[in-house]
Amino acid sequence: MIEQDVILCTAPSTQATTFNFNTVTTTSCNVTFTRGNGTGGVLVVARQGSAVNTDPTSGTSYTANSSFGSGSQIGTGNWVVFNSNSPSSGTVTVPVNNLVGGQTYHFAIYEYNATATCYNMTELAGSVAIPICSPPSVQASGQNTPTINSTNATIAWTGNGNGDAGVIVVVRQGSAVNADPVNTTTYTANTAFGIGSQIGTGNYVAYIGSGSSVNVTGLLPNTAYHYAIYTYNSSGPCYMTPAAIGNFTSANGPMAYISSTSIQQTGSVLPGSVN
């Protein structure tokens, strides 16, 4: 039998901490963390869709590439996106690109010592959800209902936010709008309530455009209606949430003649009686 020597190494005693992220786009993000005490550096591994499931092997050096899928692969689907000792302390920012919108990326961060490239296997873990599209950052505003009648009402607003495509207005009878438009989905508007695209249940699209008001028709008298206004970008399309919201109650309708009944009196009517 051949005996093999097992080479033991000393891993860093302090792992990286404080996982965070910023500057998230549809194809990239920055991952940040605070350095531990590895003398050799820190290794960042990324995986799409689920947690990193294979640790690096001590004694092995890996090649990093900030373009996901281009660095060394550890196991299956675990890609090295950063490997450096600079900076050796404080906060580190790791830019990662070549990501896919709508996917979640999981990260594992390992401090390691220079001697024997010895990794601390109690990794710092975190994840980043990459948006499928980029919504505007300023919502529509100044919503009001200047005209309210029994079967129609005008919904108005003063600002369209900073979406490049205008706004979408959703109206619901009886209670607040309870379903937002879905990113990458295109809707059809109709000012007649209940005719435009329905989002969820009972939420109807009344207006899509770059104007500042819509007259909604087909309402019931003396009935509460709620509305939500979303600015959006054409690429996607991508809607900003939460919406600018409001509500109103339609006016009472005019009294209408329904029926009447007359009774013919065939008997005697005494003077001074009421019949």
C-alpha cells in the first residue's frame, strides 16, 4: 500500500463579512463586502439560479474574470469572478457583468492565505436578483379627479414621471387596484370601464399614453372607483411601482320614473272624506 502525505494548511481566521450589492442593471451588478484577514487575497465565486455548491480546493489557484462564465469553473456552474488581494482591507467592490435579466445570481466569498493557497471554507454568501428590465425612477404625480358625473369621470395628473413612454392608468370598482402591470407585458387601453385589458381581477386599463388626463365612461352611479397611474419605459416595457393612486365616488344619477298604480273608486264617497 502506498501512503500519501496529507499537506495541512492554515486558513485565514477571519472571513470576509457584510455582503451587499449596488448599481444593479439588467446585465450587471456590483457586489461589495468587507475584507477578512487572508494574506493571499479573496476569491469570489458566482452561480446562476442557485447557491454556489462547490468550494475551491486549497492548494489550487483560480483565474477570475468579471464577465460571468469566463473565469475558472469550480465544479459545475460555479464561476470565479474575482481573485485579488487588492485592497487588502476595508470594503471591496466587485463588478460583475454578462448577467441575464430576470435571473438571481448567488455569490460565495472565500478569504485565503498565501501559504499553500489555503481557503477559509466558511464562505460569506449572498445573492442578487437581476431585473428583467429597467423601470423609470420618478413616478407620475399630481393625480386628481376634476370632473365626476354619474356615469363618467375625468382622472387627471400633472406629471408623467421620467418614463420614456408615458403612463398607464388602471381603474378598479369598489376597492383599491390590487395588481400591478407585469413587466415585458403590453396592454390595451379603453376609456369604457371594463373593456380594456384586465390585470389580475377587476383592474382594467383605461389609458396608455403621454397625456395628462382620461375621461373614463361606463361607470355606475354612486359607486366608488379606485385608480393607479404608472409611468413606464418602452424597453420591456418596464413599469415603475408603487403607483400614484387615487379614488372617487361617481355622482348620484337623476331620478327616473318607474311605474305608478291607480285605483278606481266605485262606491260612494262621503263629503269631507279622504280617498
